[in-house]
Amino acid sequence: MVKVLSINAGSSSLKFQLFVMPEEEVLTSGIVERIGLEEGIFTIKFNGQKKTVNQPIPDHTLAAQLVLEALVEEKIVQDYSEIKGVGHRVVHGGELYKHSVIFDDEVENNVESLQDLAPLHNPANLVGYRAFKKALPNAVHSAVFDTAFHQTMKEDIFLYPIPYEYYQDFGIRRYGFHGTSHQYVSQRVAALMNKKLEDTNVITLHLGNGASITAIEGGKSVNTSMGFTPLAGIMMGTRSGDIDPSITTFLMEKLNISAQEVVNIFNKKSGMLGVSGLSSDARDLDEAINEGHTRAKLTQAVYANRVAQVVGSYFVQLGHVDALVFTGGIGENDTIIRPKIIELLSEAMEIEFDLEANEVRGKETLLTKPESKVQVWLVPTNEELVIARDTYEFIN
């Protein structure tokens, strides 16, 4: 019985889960939010209980300290030495890492060198790692990369049609993200279908505030919608996804703003928020549609179209598809958007969707009828479990 802590550190948050491995039992989970703001929030769940503390949390070092102290105070562990491994989510591993690795000084330096590729994420991931490394110096620490799963994409898929030396000199290419999520749900759906992973073609739809779609052939990523950064791909909560690059210079001239300001608009003011003018939250849009809000309805239609276009292209690339898999906050919980997406795909992919089965949230469910040529599944993602599994392998 080995206890492994999975850490997902964001710029102002820190999610965690403590597992007993190899049983994969969750002892506790929680999140530290609003790190660096005037008042932070620390929430921990254990034994069917939920405790929340509001207090200033100026940095990730204190966040890590709060997590570790709570584990002992609530008698989840008797001593820190019980935690044998800590797995850390790292968003960007560039082309350096094709799988998870032991988090040592070399890896730390490499992750820091890749900060230009993920300026919002890698620095926060490093701060989380350093905080827990200091608190748990004797544990095995691992780095689990969002980009690693997509390193099986071929060059003709990941290259951009720009001068080749930009790839050679600056590493400009499509990397893809949400890799641990796509990996988990593709493996899980193969098991649910009683099929060997190597004999299964699936398209996974990680739909949340950030969203990406991946074509997976025999357990390996062969195409994914996000690109050089998580801004690319389908429309998201506040991100535009793919657009004509000339819009950047057009807006710079029209609004007299910098390129960085335009990118900020594409990242934080676009997507569902930009089109609807209301909200980046799909739940708010569902309510607005019920009240007759026309732009909310338009937003949902644009979103469904963008998703269907990518899925359709991956269907062609794969040749045949055994299953589509919905996951992520929207994919798991939005009972309205799922059928809208499938409606656009059903004729070409010969999908027989089960609207009654679709009335479910956050639970592993088959959403198609027996006669459907392609199955559609809802599979809640579990990135923390992937992190724990990889870390446990290093402990062994």
C-alpha cells in the first residue's frame, strides 16, 4: 500500500488528490483557490466530509503547507513520510518529453526553459513542484506532461505550413494539450467496450472552458485540435480557437492596439463570451436560450459546428471510428450541447443517439442505441489518476 499525491498547480489554484496505490483508492481531494488574491479558499474532502477555510494565501508555498497540514490534522496520514510519491502536472514538455519522467534538477531546468511556450502554466507548475519538493524532499517526484501524449503525431500533421526554419529554430509546431485527459478516457472507453486498446479507434472530446478534440488510433494520438498554444482549435469559453491570422493585424490597425492586446482579446474576451456577449459558462447560455436570447442560441450553434467540423475531419483521417467520447466540464454535464453536436454528425457517422440515456451528468454512460455504427460515450476524466499511476510506476 503506497500513498501518492497528485498535484495540479495553476497560476492561482492548486488541486490535489491523495491515492492509495495500486488500489487507486482516493483518500482525500481538494483545491486551494484564489492564491495571491486578498482572500484565498482552501477546500478539502475526506470521509464524506467537506471542509472550507477562507484566509489569505499569498503564494503556492503556503498553499502546499495548508494541504500537508490538513492531511495530518484530519488524520488522513499520521506523518508526511507516508507519502512516497508526488506527481506534478506540467502543461508543456515541448519535444523533450514523450512520456512522464522523474522530476529532477535537469527536468526542472528544462521545464523552465520551455516557459515561452506556456507562459501562463509552466511557471505555476514549477512553483507547485518546488513547494512540495521542499516539504517532501524524500518522496519520489514525477513530471506528467499535458503535451507528452500527442508526441506520437506525425510530422505532416504537427507542422505548420510556414518557413521550416521557424520549426527548427523556435520549435513552432502543433503540440496539443489535455494529453492526460485524452489518454485516460481513451483507455477507459476501450475497457468499457471490452476491446483491446490497440484495436480501437476513438475520438475524444474534452469540452470545458478550455477544450480540445483528439483522434486516437490504437491508443496513440494521431491528431489533436489545440496547436502551438491552447488558444488554437475549437471555440472555447473565452478563447477564439482557430481564426484567420490576418485578423490580428487588422484589429491592431483598426483599434490602435498591440499584438499582445489582440492575443489577449482572443484568449480572454472571445469564444462563447465574445459571441454571446453574456457569459463564458455554457450553463448561463442554456438558461439564456430558454429565455429567448438569440445570441446565446447563435453561440451554441457556432460551438456545435466548430466541434462537428473537427470530429468530421478526424473521422475521415481515421477511416473508421469505434467511439466518440465526451469528457470535461461541458462534455460531462451539458445535456443540451451533446445532442446538438451529434445531430450534425449522425448521418455521416451512422450514429443512433439515445436522448433518454443522454439525460445524465458526470457518470460513465453509453449514449447510443444498440444499432448505432459508432458508439457515443460519456466518460468523466481523471487526470489526477493518470498522474498517480505514472508516479507509482517510478516508485516501483
